[in-house]
Amino acid sequence: MVLTHTTNHTYSHPFPTVTLAFFLRYCSPQLNPFANHVLSTDTISSQVDPATGRLHTTRIHLKKSRMPPSIMKLLPTSITGGAADKASYILETSVVDMREGWMSTESRNLNFVGVLSVVERQLYTAPRVAEPAGKTDVETKVVFRSRLGERIRDKLGQPHAAHQEGGWFARLGARGIQRSIESLASTKTQDQLGKSREGMKIILERLRQTGIMGVLELRKRARERGMEAM
Amino acid sequence: MSQSLATQCNEVKERYDTCFLKWYSEKYLRGTSTADNNECSSLFKEYSQCLQGALKDRGIDKLLEDAREDNKENDAAFMGRKNCK
């Protein structure tokens, strides 16, 4: 079972600024009010490939779970690992090629993958010379895949064992549950995509007004205020 | 940026992020960066060392390995795209 969702969008900002906004999007809630669900962000690798000049970056974000609570309640704790752990680790990899004018990104959840794996791929491109400058196209493709049925069969060791359990799972059927999880998550993600776009626009506007130095200054002031409050 | 996963790494992360963002916006995006982006590398090393323990404690190193394995299985379908190297 796999569900795919593709959208296209054009930002009214030049390509280099959009790629900078991508790195800044979880910078601080003062800068992006739509990033309140992001608890932490860490870079685990970042390097320029000397042959191609491409920048390869890997980051890990900790986000409040996007898994709808209704799903978490449905699932046995043996699968969710205990609903108490509601945060998801997200692995984000990105490649920027300034010469060719594209940035490709991929984000995927690292935990709960047995229940649902969400892989979001984005391709940002600078328009071709003939088109008006100062715009950036982005294609977003999200793939949802639930492996719940496979996981349960693996756990019980044989294909028909789930029925012998006779619980809710046997009644609803693995396929039905997988489909419900995928479509619930898909609906939630479409909503989230709108918010993440709004967040990008706020950052882009701020960059247009104050440039990167203004953004860094804002971030510094926000952090100092946070420390005073503690 | 936002906080680090490990609060003890917040300070060095902050310094690294600032260095990275300046380098990215002032050099990389303008095409004036040398290929061996060295100017933030000592900060990155310090930050990375701080983070290693936290990644291990939370089992993230293991999750990363699993994700890489999973990638190998799934990526075949996307190999046609120029960006997926």
C-alpha cells in the first residue's frame, strides 16, 4: 500500500534566497510562527563536493508527532513503542547545486516507520533564462506507506496468525487499517504543507526586508530574551 | 536555529549555525566559496563531538542505519531523477 501526493508551487523570490529560507525555516518561532512543533534541529553533516561544487547537508529534526492521536490510540503499544513517546525524529537530506540552479531535499521519519513511513521529496529550481527572474518553482512529492500488516505478520510468524488472535485487528483487517492510516496521514500532511509554505513566505519576506544579518540579529535577540525568561 | 537535541550542545550549535548561515549566504550563494569549505569546520567538529553521545543515547544512530538500509530498497524507483544521486 502506497499513497503519493504531488503539488507544485512558485515562490516570488529568487532561487538563492529560497534555498537560504529552507535552511532557516526552523530557525526560531519568532521568525517562523508555523514552526512551533519543531523541538530541535541538528546538523549531522555538511560538505561541499569538490568535484561538482554541490553542498550536501544532513540534519535531524525532532518534531511533535504528526501521527494523528486517533491512530496512536488504536495501535498496540508493542508497535508504537508506547504512545508516551509522541515526538518523531525526522531525517532531512539536501543537495544544493548553485551552478545548475537546483536544490533537492528529502525528509523522512525515523521512528514509527513500522506504522507509517512518510517521505517528502522537494525539488526547487531556478527558472530558465527566458522566464522572468526572481521566481522559484518547487515540486513536492510525498509518499505514504504503511507496513502495519507486514509488521504484525512478521511478529506472529505466520500469515494467518492475526486471525487467530481474534482481536480488533482481525476484524478490521490489516489492509483496511493500512489504508486508513495512509489516508488520515495524507489529509493531515496536505494541511501541514500549506502551513510550511506560509512559514517559508514569512522567512522570505523577512530576508527581503532585512537580509541575512537582520535575521541573525533577530534570532540572537530572541535567544537572549529566552534566557532572561528562564 | 532552534535548540539542539542535547541541551549541552546548544552553545556550540549556535556558533556553528551562525558560521554556516554567514558562509552560505555570503560565499556559497555568491559562488565565491572555495571548494573546501573550511571556515566552519573546526566549529562543526566540536559540535559534532558534543552531539555524538546524545545520538547514541537516544538510539538515533541505530535509526539512521535502519533508514539507510531502507533507502537502498526504495530508492531504485527514484533513480531516474537527476537530483537523486
